Amino acid sequence: MVSKPLGLQAAALMKNDLVNQPYDVVVIGAGLGGLLSAAHCLQRGMRVAVLERLAHCGGRFTAKTFQGAQVSTGAVHMLPFGSNGVLAGMLRRLAVPHYVHDAEVFASFFVHGRQYVCRSLLGVAAFLGARQFTRFLMLGPALLARRLPASERDLPFPAWLEKHHVTPDRSPELYAFFERISHFALSVPLEQMSAREVAETTKNMFRYGPPGVVEGGCAAVTGELERRLREQGVDLRLRHDVLRILTSDGEVTGIRVRDKATGVECVLQTPLVISNIGPNATMRLIAGAAGDQSTDVSSTFATFSDSGASRSPLREAVGLKTHVLSERSLIPHKGIMYCLDTERIAGIVQPSNCDARLAPPGKHLLITHQVMRSDDVEQERALAVADLRRIIGPAFERDCRILTMSQYRGEWPVNRAQQGGDFAPEIGVRGLYLVGDAIKPSGYLMVEGVAQSVNQMLDLLDQFDQRTAPQKVGQGQTVPVGNGKPMCVSHVPPKPRAARALYWLFAPPPPAKQERLQTPGKMP
Ligand SMILES: Cc1cc2nc3c(=O)[nH]c(=O)nc-3n(C[C@H](O)[C@H](O)[C@H](O)COP(=O)(O)OP(=O)(O)OC[C@H]3O[C@@H](n4cnc5c(N)ncnc54)[C@H](O)[C@@H]3O)c2cc1C
């Protein structure tokens, strides 16, 4: 792809501006979404620049070594759909070395003072008891086997459960089962989830497979992506703050960036910008674009929801995460332990079960997660500690050490848009596309949604290259690209067969075939 001559608005450039060589594409933000986008653009033979305001790549999907443990900047080192998921598939396609340790269980559940390990879905009978388990079995077909009736789709999930005779009073453990999965896996209160989104997400969880911890932790993935981008000549600049997206006649023409070390500002010319910083921050960068009146972005936000209703302003997913080092193992498997009768902690993982190097020798790394249910951070923290005491017992004081306890909201949330409240990848400026965790298609959570947003962006890039009007693209469908022009295949891969979900009656679906392309998981 060749850059066209750019008619930068005079007003966008100031006297003495440094104007660099034009790029085919500039990526704003070196989070997972930005790095994956840059890797794909590189594969397409484009000249790529990536600009990151922090001193490191990876955003909320990397880690720092702290007291010998891999303390993550966000993610708990897990890929929600494991080795079969969209992100793992994308890494394989990009030939990025990685290895995912899939959970060998459905999950375990801490309730009534003990932990129930459930290898299959039917294992939940052990803590639900006969009456609630029967109700659970009846919910399955209603939620998963068919499309929800129109009257039920937009119900808040607790209202849908009540319609199906499940309330916290009548079925406490069954209600908590749904609530705590929503809190841990999505960081969203159950009452803010629609029945439709719960159905889509659950169907995908069952079809794709169990979650998995990536060897070396999340830093191994983003570290490897960064290494390859640099090796292959991408202009990747850290400590560079993008100040403006420049537009003319409703089209992108470049960006203005400041080198935080020197304070020097310059303009990078490009017809294409991929923004990894979320819709709000992107809006702010264009809102100030000097005088381009033809760019009306405010009316063009749209969600993936069938109704197409605009959902601005966006609602972020907020949470509190704790890293704990323990002398003793708490979780005897590679998956998630959901906590059903705690005050706040919704679930705990022990990623050092998958890669012992995530913790100092002989120790275990535990990561807890909970939804922030109030703005009182001190109270949220105190409740988390009380929960840890309840779960671990007297051994907590003796064997455990809290490494970090951090809230995630504002500029650094769990997700920039809550699951089901996501935004479309275009905001009405030609040549500007959004990727990241506010652009997750329905049913794709966390980094699976980030990877899927990149696939969605690649479809739009094909259309951009073909110079045709953007069109909505479905799963694995072909993309019509204009009169008489060739059809290109959607980058959004088809879902695994629905029948794979049947595995869960006995054990998790099998892991994907993985090759260790190089020594994976080199510690950062
Ligand atoms: C506590 C917690 C636990 C989580 N657990 C998991 C998990 O286990 N599994 C999972 O799949 N997901 C998990 N997530 C979610 C996951 O971490 C995020 O969805 C994902 O990392 C988001 O990636 P991104 O690329 O969209 O955004 P980001 O990682 O936020 O990347 C955006 C980048 O843009 C940069 N930037 C912003 N503005 C500018 C600017 N003006 N100029 C230049 N650069 C800019 C930022 O510094 C940042 O590096 C968790 C998140 C949190 C917070």
C-alpha cells in the first residue's frame, strides 16, 4: 500500500513543526491491541509507526518483576478461551512464539468453607445439591440451545434468572455461580449484564474451551510482539504522547506527537490511524483537530448490539486485584477458583501452577479479582483481606504475603467498555479505526475481544484498500468489496463447532495443537 500525497491543513501544522517521512499507518498505543494491529500491518507490507506514551509496551497486558514475582499491569496472565481462543489462533498465524497451559478442569468453587473441584460441568452438582442442580440443568437449554425470545434478550440477567425461578433467596449457590463468574471473568455486576450477552459469552466459553495461562505470563506475549516489531523495522517510539489526530475533509492526514523526554513535538503524516486508546480518548484527540468542520464524530458511535443503539458515554468495567505470595498451594489445578460466599473476592487463580517462574522458587503466586462495588477503596481493600482470611484460614497470617492490591478504573480500567456495551471500530473519520477492549464484539471477552477487534479492523482495512464504503461484516463471511472487484475473506475466523460444547459434560474440550516455536516465556 502506498501513501497518497497528503494535503495537510495549513492550520494543523505550526511553524517550525518537524514533519517526518510519511507512514502508511500510525498506531496510537502499544497495548496488546496496538501491537497485534502493527504486526498485521507489517505483514501487509506497510510502513508502520507505533507511539506509546509509557516507558514500556504491553499496556494492561504485561508485567513487572516485583519481589521475584511477575506482577501484571492488568490481566491475571489468563487467556479466556485458552489455546483454542481467538488470541492464541492469531499468535499462531503471526508465528509469535507462545505456549498456553489450558485448565484441566471446568473450575473449582469455594463455598461453605471448602473447595469443590469440578472437572466437568456436571461436577457442580456436588455443591448445588439436587434441587438447585435440577434447576441448573433446566436453564441450560433455555439459555444456550436456542436463540433467546425477543422479550427476554435485553432483560438484565437477574430478571431473566427470576423469570426462570432462580433468585438469591431460593437458589443462593446457583445465583452466586452466575454472579461470581460475571464478577471474575467480566468484572461486571450481574445486574448490568443483559441475558443476550450472558448467552453469547457462555456459548463461546463452552465452544472454544477452558481458559489458559500463557507461559511466561502476559509479558511474554507482548514482549515477543515488541521484539519482532522492532526487529522488522517498525518505528516503535516509547514515551511518545499523541496529542492530536489531524484530519482534513473528514479524512485522517496525520498525527501530532510529543516526545516526553525532550518535549519536542512533531507531525507524522499518514492516511491511516489505528487507535488502541479507546473511544473517549480518541474522540478527545480528534475533537481538537484544528478546524476540520467536516468531521462530526459525535453522532457516529454505534455498538455491535442488534438494536444499533448508541451508547455514549461508555461505561467501563472496574475492579480490584490482589497479588499474594503463598508458602502453600491453595488451588490444585490450572483454572479458576470461584468464591461463592465471600463478601467481595469473586475468584482466585494460581498461575504459578502453569509456570513456576511466575513466583519466586518454592512459592505460589495467587491473584484475586473482584468488582469494585463502591467508591470506597479502603473498604473494598479491607473486605478483600477479610475474604482472604476466611478462605485461607489461620495460615493466611503465617504463610501469605500481600504483594500488591490495586484498583483498576478511570484511565486504567479492567475494560474500557463493559462487556456488551462496546463500540464500533469506526467513528466517522475516514482512515481512522479503533481496536482494543472497548471494541469487543458480542460474546468475546477480555483479550479474546481485543484480538477479535483487530480482526474486525483488518476487514475494514481491506475495504479501505479497495476504496469502497465500509460495510458490516459477520463471522467468517466474505466481504463484498465493490462492483466487479474480487471478494476477500473476512479475517474474523469462524467459531468452533457448537458440538464441542458437549465435551464439558465429561471434561474440558481438548487443547489446540501447539508448537513451541522457540524457547517461550522468556522472562522480561
Ligand atoms: C485487573 C485486571 C485483570 C484482567 N485480567 C485479564 C485476564 O486475565 N485475561 C484477559 O484476557 N484480560 C484481562 N484483563 C483485561 C485486559 O488486560 C485488557 O482488556 C487488555 O490488556 C486491553 O488491551 P488494549 O490493547 O485494548 O489496551 P491497553 O493495554 O490499555 O493499551 C493502550 C495503550 O495506549 C497507551 N496510550 C494511551 N493514550 C495514549 C496517547 N495519547 N499516546 C500514546 N499512547 C497512549 C497506553 O499507555 C496503553 O499502553 C484484565 C484487566 C485488568 C485491569
